[in-house]
Amino acid sequence: MNRYLYRTTTIFCLLLIAGGVNQVTLAQIKYPYAFDKTVSEPAIFGEGVISGGSFDSHPAFAPDGKTLYFVRSTPNFNFWTILVSQFKNGKWQTPEVAPFSGEYSDADPFITADGKKFFFISKRPVAGKEKTDTDIWMMEKTARGAWSEPQNLGAPVNSDADEWYPTLARNGMLYFGSERKGGKGGSDLYRSRFTDSKYQEPENLGETVNTEFEEYEPFIAPDENFLIFMACGRKDSYGGGDIYTSYNRDGAWTRPVNLGDKINSKRQEYSPKISPDGKYFFWTSCRNFTDQPTGKRMNYPELMNQLDGVGNGLGDIYQIDVSALKLER
């Protein structure tokens, strides 16, 4: 298994990953997801509250780390709702349905590093017309601190096919997945530059990243130096969907490398994100699923814990130190 060398010994590296947060801010903020020791193995995040046996995925933190948006889905993954939880009194509070969600299928939240914009995907109607595919929507932070009404990004970013997982670089470049016509496979990764107050025609990331298989969910580094994404069907996959990384070298993407069996499993992995302080990698995994007899008779609480608890085969949110990815600087 190939691994890249990663160093996090300087504030400079943290600034690159965190997207421009200054050193004073990093020193002053106590992030509620932070550990006092190295998290060298996958750790379930918010067990019992955020990850609690439902299909939980796609975490997105506000810049201060104290507000978390994430997705809770039906077991068949056909209906998605964005939830929000606040960190208060030393713990994550019971999630609530986000004010803009709950009626239509909404997923893939992303908050910009300055906290001013919120992107997500949705099947909600556009101009009064029902949608069967997912589009990218955006909200802006108002003067009162609330989110504005969602606005559809429209063409050319959105198409008649599904768009997935919007994330933004520091310069405003929008990265996303799409099943639009003209790609290399069923779903490809694209980017669109924001100029003249609008997004330009999306550019396919090319055949080094995109294949005849499926590429879905791109997390782009703030400086566009690296890309972490979810893909299905590749020959080096551990299971149904794995997470990969690729580097931008003078405008060309390097051959993607599977992040290995610490991140990936024989089941699905997706929704890669790096925390606002640049120290942790978050993702969703269906690992630890046991669908075989335990070898002993279970009582009712034990049975229900296996059926409805963490590790029941639905998605759980995990975190690990970024250093475990062994990314290049």
C-alpha cells in the first residue's frame, strides 16, 4: 500500500488546510471535537448523539467547530435530511432538523471557511417544478446570523442529471460530482470557477482522476493542492466505495491513491472532510457491521442494541488525525 509523507509540525501547514484561519484564532479556539491525545485509529464521532444507529453521514462544521450539520437518511438511502447540533455545556446537544430542511431530500452540507456561505444538494422544486435529480443550492449568512433562503445555482453548474457534494477552495473554485452527459464514466468530478458574479462552464477533472467507474464526492484543499474523493468500482477498492487522494502538480492531477485499510473497509466509505482547524479527518463508514449469529442467545436489550446501535450496517461518522492520511504538504 502506497503512502505519502505528511508533516504537520508548522502553523503554516495548518493554515493551508484550514483555509486562512490566522494563528491567533487557532490558538484561542478550543474545538469540541479535539482530543488531548493522538487519534491514530478510527474513532466514532458523537456516539449516541451524532452517530447513534441511524444512517448518519456528511458532517460539516461551522468555522468555530461548535455547530455541526450532518445528514440522517432512511435505511434505503432514498430520503435525506440535514440535521444540526450545537455544542453546549461540554457536550453535543440532541440534533434538530435544520430550518431549511425536512420537507425534501437534502444532503451534502458544506460551509465555507469564513462561515458566510452554505452549500448543499437537494431534490426540492425549482421554479415550482418538481425535481427527480439533485441540484446544488446555496445560502448566505444574513446580518442577523441566520441563513438566507436557499438559491439554486442554476446552469451551467446544475444539469438534468444528479450533482453531488459541493466543496469550495479558498479562491471560490467549486468542486463537485455530477452524472451529466459527456463524462468519463457514470459519475465524474468537475470544477467551476466563479467569475463575473457567476459560475462558469464546469471543467471535467480529466481521465487521471475520472475513470469508466464512478467518482462522486470531492473534498478540495483550500489551496487546491490536493483532492480527497470517494469512488466506486476501482480495481484497488476494499469494498463498495473507497476514499482516494490525488495531488495537483502544476495543474495536472496525479494518479489517485487509495487511502488504505485504516480509512477504507470492505463496506462503503464516503463524505471526506477535514476539520476547520486542519487537524482531523472526518468521514462516514459502514464498517463493523455484523449480520451473523453472535454464538449466544441475546436478550431483548442486546438484540435491539445490535439492530439499532452503532455498527448496525448503516453509516456512522468517524474521525482520525489528519496525520494518519500521510498527505504531502
